[in-house]
Amino acid sequence: NLVVALRAAGASLTDVVKTTVYVATTSRPDLVAAWDVVHRWFGEHDAPSTLVGVTVLGYPDQLVEVEAVAVLP
């Protein structure tokens, strides 16, 4: 979804300058698993990020939410 939203705005993952990743869990291994997926998508583009475990997210059965800030030249 993030790639689609960025593309619609004329941006890509390399334009992202910061992310916040929310994971509905209290388990550190779940946080690491979610972070591994995010990191694979971003590859060498290592934007500053915050990873947060939360109790619940907005939609039923939603486990992860990624908030990203992108800057276009």
C-alpha cells in the first residue's frame, strides 16, 4: 500500500525521509519480524524510523501500520 500511495504522489521509497511502524503486539519477536519486512522493502535506503508496539490498530485484524513522510525535490 505504501508503494502505491507514494507512486500516486509521484514519489518512491527512496523519497521517504522518515517512517513510523506500528505493530499490534507486545512481543519483541513480532516487532523484529515486522521490521525485517519493512527493511527488505527499503533495501539500502535507510531512512530514520521508529518501531512501536501498540495494543490495537484501527481496523479489525490489522496488525501493522506504516506511516511515512516523503519529500520530493
